Amino acid sequence: MIETRSEGDVCHVTLARPDRRNALTPDGLDALARAVRGADEPVVYLSGAGSAFCAGADLDVVADLEDGRAFAERGQRTARAIEGAESVVVAGVDGPARGGGLEMALACDLRIATPEATFGEPGVGFGLFGAWGGTVRLPRLVSGADAADLSLSGRVIDAEEALRMGLVSRIVEDPETVAREVAENDHRALALTKKRLRDVSSSTEQETAEATAFAELIGRYERP
């Protein structure tokens, strides 16, 4: 499900489940965290195989969950592993980034979109919400109004609107070029700059509340 390869100063981490639009299972979340944490390169490039970045959580798994809190916390740990990695993590979003897929992108240091990228938090449409840190990170990246709109409407936005919101930094044909561009800089400076940019107050309490709310919803969830 998670493929890695090293190319110079960039570690490529690929969500490789294209038949399921790279939807994440519990094992996939753990493998993603290990891949990012284990990278020795100064830059990690996170992308999806096939026509999607990531559809989010595998809904077949979600439908059978007995412990919603544990699943939410597992996703949160993976997002924190991405956020806290020593490497600069660049998300190359090509195609849909939905739900948990968007949340993994939110945890990255840079989100670079192709013109075909789309973004959405559709959970409210079927009785859930983004509980892998989405309600914590999204309002930090975009305006409160935009965060509320995306989270409460469940609508999908294109790359241009994501750029306007500040959800992505650039729109390019090949996001990998940005990862290589970042890797050309001084590696120690990259690590220290990332550390300073990430020096914010703890979100642990917010994530605990998020997981609690998700656990309440999962008890009533039935796959549409």
C-alpha cells in the first residue's frame, strides 16, 4: 500500500492503492507513518498512485469499526508523524484529496497541486467529519470562514480555489519539481526552518475532543 524510493535528496513516498483511490486502512496509516519517519533524506515527496491523491479512510473499514476513537487517534498519530518529521514533507496533490486524504496533506509542510487537483471534506454528508486532525489544522491554514465552508458544506473545490484560500502554495504540472527545488537548499537550514515554523502551541487537547466526537458518530454510522 505504501511504496518508497530514494532519488537523490528526495524520498518518494507513494500511496499505492489506485484501485481504491489510495484509501487508507489502519495498516496503511501505520505504514505511512513509518515511511515518513524513516526517511533519511531532507525532503519527502508524498503523492498518490493513479488518478487520485487519496480518497481518505477506506469506508469498508469505517463501516466495520468497533472503536471509533482508536481509529481517529491512529490517523492523528500518522498526521503528527508527517508534521513532526525532520524532513520537509511536500504533498503533490494530483486528482482528488478527500477527507482523510486532505487531512494527510494538511499535515505536510507544503501542498502543491496540479490543475487536476480537487479538495473536499465530504464526511458531513454521511454522518461523519474529518477526525485525523482536520478540524485542528484546517482553520490554521485558511480563514475561519473558508474552513467552516469546507467542513460544513462538504463541497469540493478545485485547485484554483484552493490556491485562493491558501490551502495550497502553488499549482504546477509536476509537483515533484517543487520537492526537488526545496531539496537543493541547505539541509540543516531546512530542518531548522521547519522546526521554527512548526513551533506552535500543542493541539493535543483539540485532537482528544475531535476523537471523542468522532467516536460518538461512528456508533451510529452505516455505510451509504
